[in-house]
Amino acid sequence: MSAGSNYASSKLESDRVPDKFPVGMKVLLVDDDLTCLAVVKRMLLNCQYDVTTCSEATRALSLLRENKGAFDLIISDVHMPDMDGFRLLELVGLEMDLPVIMMSGDTRFNVVMKGVSHGACDFLTKPVRMEELQNIWQHVVRRKWLDSKEIERSGSVEEADRGRQVTDDSEYASTVNDGIDCSWKYQKNKRDAKEEDDNELDNIDPSSSKKPRVVWSVELHQQFVNAVNQLGIDKAVPKRILELMNVPGLTRENVASHLQKFRLYLKRLSGVAQHHTGLNSSLYGASSNAKVGQLGRFDFQALAVSGQISPETLAALQDELLGHPPCNLAMPTIDQPVLQQASVQRNNSVTFERGIAFGQPLLKGQAVSSFPVWPANDLGALGSASNLGGLNTSQNSNMLMTMLQQPQPQTVPSESNHAINVQRSCLVAPAKSSNKFQVQGNPMHINQDSTIISQSSANFQAGNAVVPVIQDSAVVASHSSTSMKTGSNLFVTNHRSTILPSQSLTGISLGNDSGLLNQGSIIVPSQPLNSSQAGSNSILSSQNSMVVPSHLSGSSRTDKNIIPITHNSNLNNSSSLVNYNRLPTQSNVMPSSMKQVLDNLAAVDSFSVPVSMNSQVLSSTGSSTSWQLHSPDISISHPNGTHSLVPSSCNIEATDRLLAKLPDKGLGKNLGFVGKGTCLPSRFAVDDIESPTNDLTNSSAYTGDDGYLQNQDIFGISGAVQSGHCATTSFK
Amino acid sequence: MLPLCSRVLLSHPFSPMSLMALREQLNMLVNSMYIEGLLDQQFQQLQMLQDASSPGFVAEVINLFCEDAERILTELTKLVDQAVVDFQKVDAYVHQLKGSSSSVGAQNVKLACIQFRQFCEENNKDGCLNALNVVKHHYYLLRNKFDTMLQLEQRIQAYDSKQQN
């Protein structure tokens, strides 16, 4: 026995001696609460870590900057007076690439989610227990591991190397996925890394990591950002960035991992302030602060009837909206955003005026655009959506229209049994319109029309039932990242973001059932990244993305059923109904997409649910592309016969608006392209729009057995581009 | 040795209590605090953290907590007293207090803070006024007991060091 114990103890010792880690691991603890600071410090000391405490985030940051190698791990509180914990987290991630653990007494889902999306490697709930701290060293190890793996793979094509895969996936994922996906990806990373850790525990010695850690100083990061901007975010591959940066000693892997983080970071940014100047005027975003008063729920019909918001109102609203600092959203929050209905109050006709008959019940939400034209239908109101489960598009009665306007993330309170909540935010969400919806049950429709959104990020999370979410963000200065996640049922999301400067990242992840995603993003300079992921059932994602300068990359992935993908989306499954409205501008998207679409359509045989999407894309010609995409009204009919109609309406900019609506009737019909050369056409006649709108309404109301969305095609099935008058004109 | 109870009976409040008696008293006090909900499991963690290398740990944490709490309560009293209450600010302070009370294991105080936050969210001034009083009530109750606890601890430690000398 004694021999045994001797052996055991000596074995332990030998294990410990050569590799003392995690003993002595250097932890920086940041918390403004002195009591908690003392307690956690004591616990860490008892774990045999080296602890440095700091009660101010700013001080912590300077400590970190001064001594880059001084710490292995950072633990930080979320709520601090001088700097938000998440901000610290971001900065640390970008500059120092150190693992950061967040702590908080606030354990709400959205807070934890925020941590995840900002790159925290863990989240501790206060009061922190000793057991939780004992294993935190794993985060240090894991990170070093992943880093070394990247190095090993330098220059090589990705292989089956797990780490590589993980990295690749994350790179890809991070660009296209929303927060939800990020968490998924993060989990995957975690799992993968863990396994690797287990296997190689003996060899781990963090202190002798192969690669010297790169410190991303402010200057270096700036060089990086310059390079990325130069290349264009979608073209920014590590290799090219590296070349452009031309920093000796910097490896591709360093850049790759930094790029990944950067993408994550961008996604969360609320870039309201970053409207491209060109767009500003036309973009909603530029404005001001019109704060949409909170409107109660209005009957959709009434709303529709009431008309649109007057331009002034809209402008005012926009101003208000814009004036608000962007909120960082990225996570679905349980806090429901305040829905405000500006338009309702106003009852004025939107500048659009025009004929766009938006009175259709379906569309709700008037887009408020600085320019005005917001089809009443813009809102992707989903009234139809509300009819989940046999939805009837008619939105009548249940539709609630609420304009959602949010300077900050707003969540729509889930209504239990409410058929439809239509929210329209006519106004531009100044910063990010982050809508987070959480629906526990029942259908919830959220319409967000934000004309200007520096970032329209909507996160939806639906526990079940249907949650249609429509976001119309007219202008997205920055990126519009919308992510939707539905646990089940129908999920309709329309994202329409016109993104001028940046990219629209839309990520949709559907747990099952049908999900409809419309993403109409017009991206002028950059590209919209759309990705949708559907667990099952049909997912219709139509992405209308027009990228003027750049291209759109959209990808949808669905495990089964239909996934209509529009432009740039890869159709993975046989069932795919692609509807997209794309206005091809300079990019020659059309032809290929058309073809693709048609091909897809043809291939869709199992497509039980025809999805017709009318997407209206408005693009303004000229330098400033203010696009408004109308997201198509998509009605997804769930295989089970439920469909959700998601009309999406884009904000139409006054100037040139190209409103393209592609009605999609069943298979094969849909695509209407309006392509007008460089000049985006305002050709899409408003008139044209009108019809679709009408159609949309109708279609949305269509509750056919198969949830067919009939979109009368404005352009006809052939997707002929109709040249019409400029939207602006017509709207005027 | 006499059984403990006898010893306790024999000891006079002002006469020096034996080390064991002191310890006994301390334990009884702490136990009663657990039972009455003044303290929760987190306090146990603190107790466990105190050892030879950090003999004054619990006292240190308690002191930090009390300082913090009193500062916050003062602020809160001012804020809630105003004609127009800035609920966000109030909420921020209550959140702080909630955090520190949870770190030290002050259960009743923590729960009272949670309630308080509810009222803040509802922008309910009266509710806040009441809630503040409840928090204060629990806090001062706790503080008294902490004072006794710390005194006992000090005496115990004095005993120990005396004995070592």
C-alpha cells in the first residue's frame, strides 16, 4: 500500500513538476465591486493562479497594453462604470488575443449571448464558486492550441485537420452567420478543442507555444483594417491582407485569426454613424431623430388604411432614430424592444405616396425613408405570418402593427397567441435596429422597418410557434445583421437591408419547420452576406442583394426542404425555390442567378411549398445607392400547410429606386430581374410595384393549401425587367 | 473537562470565555444566520477560503461589503427621495448592491435587492421607497450580526495568539 501510494504520489509529482501549468497562470481580474474582487481573488489564489486585480476597466486595459505578455487570462465583470465589460472584451480580443471570461450577476440569456458574440470564452454567474474557477485554465490552453494548429497549417490548403476545419468554418461562419451561429460555431470550436486537449494534455505547455503571440497593437490593427477596406470585406482573404499589410514577421495565420475576430466584431458593430456619406441623404440613416412614438398595436387594416407616414414625420422619426447611438445587438434579447409606431400616428402618406398601394394588409410597416417611399406594404408584416399554422395571409384581424423603431434593441414582447404582430418601423433605426424577438409561443410577427439602420440586426429567437420577423432596414450604414433562430415552426424573417457601406450579414438559423428568410440587402460597397441555416423543413430564403460595387454572397443551407435562395445562395437541396429579386447592377448577377434560379426551380420537385417571394428591390442609381429592398413577400408554406408570409418591403429611396418585385408564383416563376445597368433603376416603376404590392398582399393572404405565395409578378415570371419610371418619380 | 453546556452555563458574559466556548458561540451565531436566511451557501465558500494563509479573509470581505453597502444605501436614499426619480441610476446602484451581497452570501439583502429592481423596472417610486426600506432593514440586521461575529472572531484569534505566545 505504501508502495502504491508512493508510486501514486511520485507519479503525481512527476506529472506536475515538468509542467506546472496551470499553477502560476497569470490572471487579470477586473471588477468594480470590491467585495467580489476580494472574493474571486482569494479563490483564484487558492487555485494557485497568479492574480492581479483591477477595479477599473480603463486601468486594466492600459495594464494589458503595457505588458502584453503579462497575462494569460482575463476575468472581467460585465457592468462597470467606466467601460462596458463587453467593450473591454472586444478590445482585448482584437488587440491582445487573450481569452476573456465574463462575470455577471445578470444571467439573462441576452447578456450571456452578448458575451458569446463578443468573443468571451466563458461566462460565470455571480456569485462565483470555487469549482467554476478551477477549470478556467482550459481556456488558455485551448486558445494556444488553436493558435498552434493554425501555424501548423500555414500555407496549406485546408484539410481534414480538425482545427483547420474549425477555423475555416468559423471564418466562413463568422461572416455569414449571426450571433446564433456564432455561438454554434463557438461551441463547435470548444468541443473540438476540448477533444484535442484531452489527447494532448501531456504535451501542452502553453508557455512554449510554437508561435509567438502576435500583439495586435492599434497601429497594426489599423494597417489590417486598411488592408481589409482596400480589398473589400468579402475579398479580404488572409493571404491578400497579409500582402497588403506587408508587416515582417506576420503570418497568414495571425491574420486569419484576427480576421475572424474582426468579422465577428463588425457584425456587432452598430454602425449608424458610419453611413457612407453618399448615402446619407438618401438614406434614412442619416437622419435624425425622429422618434417614433410608441404606437399601440394597431389593427393592420386600419393602419394600412390610415396611410403612410408623411415624409416629414418620417424624416423626423428617422432623425430620432438616427440620432440614437447604435446599439450593439447581436443577441437576441429577451428584452423586447419597444415597438413604436410612428407611422400609425401619423397617418400621413409616406412620401412614397404614390400609388404604391400599400394598403394591403399584408404589408405593414411603412418604410420610412428619407426619401420616402415606403410602400405601405413594406413591412413585412406578417400578418400572414401570423397565421402560422394554417396561416392565412390575410392579416386582418390579428395583425398588429407596430412600428418598430428602435434606437436600441427592441424586442417584441412575445405575445402569446397573437397572431401577428406587425411592427413597422418606419423610421430608420439609427443605430442598429436590433430587434430581438423572443417568442415563446405563438406566432409573432415582427416587422421592422427601419429605414435607416446603421445596423439592422435582428435577432429572433423563437421557442416555438411561428415568428415572422421582418425587418426592413432601409439603409444600413453598417451591416445589417439579422439573425433569426427559430426553434420550430414557421419562421419568417425578412430582412431587408440596404446596406450601403457595409455588409449585411444575415444569418438565419432555423431549428425546424419552415423558415423564411428574405434578405434583401443591397449593398453598395460591400456585400451582403447572407446565410441561412435551416434545420429542417422548408426554408425559404430569398436574398435579394444587390451589390453595387461588390458582390453578394449568400448562402443558405438547409438540411432539407426547400430553401430558396436567391442570388448568391447555394442551393443545396433539391428543394429550393429561389426567388430573388435582384437588381443587377454592375454585377452581372442576373444572368447567372436567373439561370440558377431556373435551374433550381426545375429541380425543385420536392418542393412542396412554393414560395413566392416578391422582393422588391429598389436601388437607386447613381453613386449613392440607396437601395431599398423589398423583401419579397414570401409565404412559406410549411409542408404542413402552414405558411407564413413574410412580406418584406424595402425602403425605397426616393431618388432612384429600383423596385423590383419578383413575384413568384410557384415554381418557376419568379424571378424578375430588374437590372439596369449601372443605373439602378428607378425603373422599377412604382407602378410595377404597385401591382406586386397588391399582389403581395393578396398573396400573402393567400393561404393556399400550400402556402403559395402568389406574387403577381410585376415583372412577370420571366422576370423581365421592367423598366419603369424611376421609383422616385413614380413615388413622387 | 466539563461538558460544553456546563461550561457555557458556568461562564459569565463578562468573564473570559474559554476558547471553545467562544467558538461554540460563533458557530451558533453563524448557524442561526443560515437558518434565518441572512446568509447562504456563498458564505460557506468564504468560510472555506479562510485558512492559515489568509486568517482575516472573512473579516476583510465583510468589511468591504459593509462599506460598499452603506455607501450605496446612502446614495439610494438620496436618489429615491427626489421628486423625479432617475430609475436607471437607482437600478444601477441596486444592481451593484445585489452583486456585492451575493458575493458575500448576504441572502436576505440580495433578495431584497432583486425585489427592489423589479420596482425600478416598473418605474414605481413608491415601490422603490418601500423596497429601499426593506433592503435597509435586512442590511442592518445583518450588520449587527456581522459585528458580533467579527468580535467573536477577534476574541478567538486573540486567544489563539495568546496561547501561541
